[in-house]
Amino acid sequence: TYGCLQGYPDGTYRGNRALSRYEFAAGLNACLKQIEALIANQPNRVSRQDFEALQRLAEDFRPELASLGTRVDKLESRTAFLEQHQFSSTTKLNGEVIIGVSEVFGNKVALTGSRIPNSSTANINEAAVINDRVRLNFDTSFTGKDRLRTRLQARNFTPFNTAITGTNMTRLGFDNNDSNDTAFLSRLQYRFPLGKKGQVFLEAIGGELDDDIYSFNTLFQPSGSGAISRFGRFNPIYRQSGEGTGAVLNYDISKQLGLSLGYLVPKASTAANGGGNYASDPRPGFGLFNGSYVGMGQLAFRADSFNLGLTYAHAYNKLNSGLNVEASTGSVFANAPFGNFDTSSDQYSVEASLRLSPKFVISGWGGYTRAIQEVGGSNKADIWNYAVTLGFPDFGKKGNLLGFVFGMPPKVTSNDLKTREDKNTAYHVEGFYRYRVGSSNVYVTPGLLVIFNPEHNDNNDTQYVGTLRTTFNF
């Protein structure tokens, strides 16, 4: 009669469930306010009988009505406190902490080429190590559609690279050479929309192509919750930038077809210019357009259950740039097919993923690189790599992931420098199980990585890397 009750916020009355006294009191309170307004404006509209009925109800539900007032007062007080003490009205803080216990197993350190290990070859130091990485992201939005990301990072890590195992094929997915847990600014990125179909990423510090361009291996991509190995996360072509400076554009040609273009300049190594950045160093051989760089283009078809991509990258790696041709995922020869000389490369790859069911996804890629020696000679080399991944999301319970990777790390199949060809074939086999602890944001991931014929040398002993990774997200 008086328009008192409007139902729940979703517009329903939920008539199939019991009504609590507090819920009735909330409705009664709304009705009393409506009647008060009517009496003030239209005193003759409310009948005396209805008014007396409301009075009786108000008396019967006096404790509940009083409690509602108390609850509202407390809520207003808490809201005022949060507004006064919140970190920022525009900036959100999120973070990730990874603690990993890892150990590498095998007899001898791997040798490159087809040399036969002998008694003088060093043994692998089979000692368990604890590694950690901490990231704090400060995400700021000025329009609601953009994002300025400022990331602080600290890491203490002993990578299983050539210094430990004789090969980079045993590297883990979240490793690096940082070993002192010193916090530093590792990412400064601004993302904003370009019209209704485009999105631009401006990378000032720490830009990575796999973060800005779709890599077709989303279950395995995250360093804290995906594959345990460096090679198993995604196609090495997306690592060409290192942690660089530049820009990326993603543009939706249609609902299912997208184009990505990117240009990044890597951070220079300490040997090159004291740990600076190529983009900010004006000396000859550096700068935004005069030093090492990578340009990438990708055409991606993305449907509900099937995704297909064609990717091309042209890279120029200067001496001591901190980068190599295959971004430290392949053999020594694949990463530096001509030794320590400036090298350019044209890289082509095809990627695909197929979701056969909500709990089974198969992905894979194949890549070809044409490398050219730019200084000290004009040699050329062909490099190939491929991988297949099997992902089982929510295996056991929601949030878990069972994953497998099989592939061939980058291999030099032909080289004008015959002494730097890979004569045999290495195989990458990996399995891991990411387990979600309860309903929290804590994940424990045991995993095993096996490299057969490391360095594409079948005279080398098989190497094993066991890892127990614990990830905390907040």
C-alpha cells in the first residue's frame, strides 16, 4: 500500500527461505521511514489502523531496531577510520613471495659439442639450496582504465646455469643472478587504452614481452605459479627483450583476431656500461635506437577453446649486452652461435593452445631462428626449438594445477662455424603439481626437471633438478 518493501538489493524477495528477526526489522525500519515521509507530506493517506499496527510492530521489534542503529553507527565509524588511514585512494598494493628449495642431481658437469667427458671433468655439486624472491607492486590508476605499475623486488638466488651444471637448460623459471636480497626498482610501466580496440604499454624499467604480449601458454607462464623451468614457461622468442625499455601495442582487429607490435631495448650488463640501461646511455653503440634492441610482431587468433599465433622478432645483440640469441634457454652454441660477437637474428614461431575440457589444456610451440654474425665475420646459423605442454587445471581441487612439459631446447642444426654446431639432441622433460593450501593464496609446488643429453651432447650424463616452490600472493 505504501511502497515500503522493495526486496533485497538484487530485486528479489527470496520467498523460499526463512526470514530472520534482523531482516524483518530492517524491512520494518525502511517502512517506518516511508510512513514518516508520507505523514509529513500527505497526513491523510496513512490509515489509523495501519499506523497503530506499525506502532505495535515497532514496540515488538525495539531491540532489533536499536541493534540496527548500533550496527550502522559502527559501520560508519569503521568507514571513516579506513578513509583516514588508507594507503591511497588511487593506489593498490599487491605482492608475491616465493621461497624455493632446489637441488640438481647428476654425475658430471655438461660439456658442449660432442666431446667425451673424462676424469678431469668437474662433478656436479649436489647440494640443496634455498632461493627466494619478493615482489611488491604499487598499481595506480588515474582514469579507472589505465595503470601505472611500480614494482620493488628483492631476490637471493643461485641459478643452475653453466657455472653449476655446464648448461642453461637446467635453469628454473624464477631464477636470476641476484644474490644479496637488496630491494630495487625492477619495474616501471604505464598501461592505457588506445580507443576502444587498442592498449599501449610504456615500459620505462623492466619491460618483458611475455607480460605485454599473449604467449599462448597461460597456465605455465607465471614464474610463481606456472612451470618450474625457464624453458617450460613459454616460447623463448618472448624473452628477447630481457628486462627492457620501450613500448608495446596490442590492437583488436576483430573479436577473435589481434595484432601486437613491440620494440624494447634491453638493460645493459655491468661489463658494458656500469649496469646502466641502453636506452639511457648516450655513448656510441648504446641509446634507444643505436644499441641492442628487439622488434616483435604477432598475429593472434583467439577463440573460446582454440588459440593460434604467428610471431616474428628481429633482434640485435651487442657484445656484453646481457642478452644472447636464445635468452639462456638453449645450448651454449644456440645462445652464442658465433662466440662473443655482435649478432643479429630473425626469429619465427608458431604457438597454439587447445582447451579440450575445462580441466585439460594442451599447448605448444615451434621456433626457428636465423642468426647472423655482424662483427668479426659474416657467418650464419640455423637454430630450432619446440615444446608441448599438458595442463590439468583444478586437478584434485580448485586452484591446483598438474602440468607436464616435453620439448627440445634451442639447438644449432647448422652453422657456418662447424665447430659450433650441436651434433646430438637434448630433451626437456618436466612435471609439477601446484597445490593450493586450503582456500588461501598460498601454493606449494613440487616439481622435477630432467634434461637428457644436456647441451645436445649424448655423451653427457642426464641431469635432474628437483624443486619445492612455495608461493604467497597477497
